[in-house]
Amino acid sequence: MATESEDLLLIGQKLKATRKELGYSQKRVAEEAGISRLRYQDIEAGRSSARTTTLINIGRAMGLELMFVPQVWVPAVTALLRPDNFVDDTPGLVFTQLDDDEA
């Protein structure tokens, strides 16, 4: 299981990547989230944790929504969130010829 500091770094990396994909500045996200740019910078860098309401506001500033997903669902949700350029060449169905003894 990840440590708290690893979790903070991961959250920060995701926020930064999303912000850059949108072409937003840290200042813009911070202003729309109602926090200072320095506060946002610390959250994005993984140096500081944020309250849930702050994360909700940051997410909404970038068109995201914070959701809690049961841990058992994480693999299924992750599989649905593959990048658009992901090529899945695994066949959807695999057929196996059964011998007459097995049928």
C-alpha cells in the first residue's frame, strides 16, 4: 500500500498532468478553486495535503468531479479509463477446441 507522501505525489502528478492537458496555468486553477497559487502549487507538488472540499473545488476548476469508488471496483474502473490511443489486441472471446472426451 502507498504511503501518504506517495499518495500526495500521485494526486499532485494527476492534477498537474490534467492542468497541462487543458492548457491552464496554476494561477487560473487556484483562482477558480478559491485558493492561493502558492497553496495550489504545494498541493500539485505533493508537498501539502488538501481538504476534501479543496480537492473538489480544484477538480471542478478543471472540469473534473471527485468520486469515491469502492476499492474492489478500482480494477474495473481503471480498465475503463485507458487512454484513447490504447490498443487492445486481446481477443474478446477465446475459443478452445474440446476433445470428444471433454465434451
